[in-house]
Amino acid sequence: MLPEIFTRFAGTAVAICYPAYLSFKALKADDEAEIQRLTIYWIVFAVFKAAEFVGDTFIFWFPFYYDAKLFFQLWLLFPRLQGANWVYTEFVLPRLIENEQNIDDSMTRAGESFMREGSSVFQKVVDTGRKFIGAEIQRYLGNLTASSTGSRSMDVDDLANESLDMSEYDIINQKGGKNIKKKSSNTSMRSSKSGRSRAPSENTEAKAKKKE
């Protein structure tokens, strides 16, 4: 029993990468037989991938499940085994011919429904996106306006506080000036009084000297 990671890697390389390169070579060489063989392989591989989803969901626990998938893909691909051609001829082609019209009608209805519903869903997505972006822009502008208003109010408060401080400073200075004026007037009055008191004393001294 091979490790699961090995079978997955080998299955991807064998079933997808290698036939894709072979398709490139066939288109480049314009080999119609190889192009037809690889086209059949891709049709069968698409059916296999659809069935693989069911198998990976429900029977992945079956012993040698991943080994069987790897060898089945090898059997489909190699030209000598003609696995893809046999599956296509025996199973896929009859079912497609039998249900071709129903498949075409279903695909047409699905396309129309997708275009109709898809356009409405796309319009709803666009409208929701516009509303969301508009709400985000409004919220951002609101926050920006609130922050700018807050900073302006703070500036006004600072200016008011500064003006109040300056007015208090002027009042204090004015009071100080009045006190200085009062002090200077008091000193001048004292000096004038002292000058007056000195003048009579000088006159008495002069009269005493004349009597002598």
C-alpha cells in the first residue's frame, strides 16, 4: 500500500501535468490523431473527477483506494492501454448522445438564470459596498471634525487662561504701582517735614550767635 501523499502527488503529475504537456505538443505539431485521443482523455478525466469527489467523500476508507485511483489514471492515459478510449466509447459517449438535448437546455437555463440572478446579486454587492464605504468615510470625517473642534476649543481655553493670567498680572502690577506711589509720596512728605523742622533749629542757632 503506497503512502497517500505519494499517490496524490503522482496522480497530479500523471493525470494532469503530463497530458497537458502532451496536448501542447499535439497542438504545436497539428497532430489530429493525438489531439483526438487527448480530447477523449480530458472528457473521461472530467467524468472521473466528478466521480472522485463522491469517492473521496464516502469510500476513502476502502483499502487500496488511493492506489487504485493512481493505477486507473495511468490506465486512462497511456496510448497502448487505450483506457480512456474504451471508457469513452462504452460509457460516456452513449450517455452524452442520449441526454445531449437535455444537457443543452439545462445549460441554457442555467446560463440565463446565472446572468439574471448574478446581475442582481452583483448590484446588491455594489450597493452594499457603496453604503459601507460611505458610512466609513462619514465616520472618518466626523472623527476628524471632532478632533479639530476639540483642538480649537482647547486653543480658545488656553488663550482665555493666558489672557486671564495676564489681566491678573496687570492688576497686581497696577496695585504694586499704587503702593510704590503711596510709598514715594509718604517719603516725600516725611522729607519735607524733616526739612521744615531743621529750619527753625538753624534760626535759633543763628540768633544765639548774634547775642554772643
